[in-house]
Amino acid sequence: MIGNGRNCMNNTQEYRTTLHHVKAGMQVIYHGERMKIIRLKEKKLTNKGLIYQFDTDGENGTLTGNGGNKITVLEKIDDLHKSKSGYV
């Protein structure tokens, strides 16, 4: 296992993070649905905090949530070796 995430099939690792760390191109699992983030559509400050709305390739086409909400990110293990030091 690499880092503190779980190993998945197909040389991917999953880890939990918050919505405000999500970027375009990431594969995520949110409320049991697997989707790819296409782009940040809107970021809005409300009385409940920052609300993020992303365009996705998922069933609904959008992902909306508070910036502090936890989300599962799927990443290829090869990409982790290139971008993060200390996990060799």
C-alpha cells in the first residue's frame, strides 16, 4: 500500500479529501456514484460556507456540495509516484 489510502483494482489508489481540493480531471466517488470531474462550474460563498458546483460525466451531470464535504478520489499509482515525494 502507498501512502494512507486503500489500493483498488487496476493500479489505482483511493483516498478521502474535501471538495475544495478537487480539480478537473479527477476520478471521484461521491454518494456511491463514480464520476470524472470535467470543470469547476461555480464557487459561491453562502451563510453555510463555500458551495462548489462541478460539471461531471456522471448520471446527473453535476456535483454540488459544501467545500468541507468529504469525497473519495481515485488516482493511478503511477501518477502518485510522479507527483508526491516520500512514497517511494
